[in-house]
Amino acid sequence: MRKYIVGASVAIKWFIPEVHTEAASRLLQGDAELISPDLTALEFAALLYKKMCLEEITEQEARDVLSGFQVVPLRVESTLGLTSLAFEVASDIGLDFYDSLYVAMAIHHHCPVVSADRNLYEKLDSGPYAKNIVWVEDVP
């Protein structure tokens, strides 16, 4: 069984039609194990709130999506044991610490982060952590 670390940039596409929604949805249709750091729920809610403030979605739609997110087959894990490794990743390549937590989880689980965040993908794709990232459209 394949494993992937999934963050808010992909999870939001399961509920809100955006670019790469179809590719992100394939993760839910397969038999892959989807793992996420505990901070993903916070990032996901922040994205919904931003979309609501920009009037891209209504408050009720945001609440409905939050409820739907609670039942997605996503194994959520604590980041507490990963902070030292994330600090090393952040220091190695100048990556944002929160993004480094996703990479640290990928290293810990020996699987890639699936990303729909172009900046994150490009920052990792050509460096020492290239094996720890996969673009959302490239997931089989």
C-alpha cells in the first residue's frame, strides 16, 4: 500500500473546486494510506476562513466543509516528536518551519508529501529532499 503525507493545499481541493481538484480527488479513490500532521486541520480551517472572507464561499459552506473534513480517511498524527527533524530540514534549506514539519513526517514515514503548493514543490524538488515531495498531478 502506498503512503502519502497530505496537507491543506491538497485537502481543500477535496471540497472546493480549484485547479488540480481532480488529481487531489484521486487520492481518496485509491487505496493509499493518507497521513497528515495535526497542524493540517488548523491550516485547512484557515484556508476556509480566508475563502469565506473573500466571499468565495458562504459561512454555511465553510461549516459544511469543516464537517466533511472530519470524516475524510486521513490519519492525523502529532508533530511533537518531529520538531527536531523539522528544525534540521528548515535550517538545511531555508524552508518555512511549518512546511518542514510535513517534510519531517515524510522522512519519518519513508513516503512523500503530496503538494499542490507550487512554491513548496519547487523549493524541494531540486534539492536534498526531492524524494520527499510529489506534485499532486503526478500521483498515480
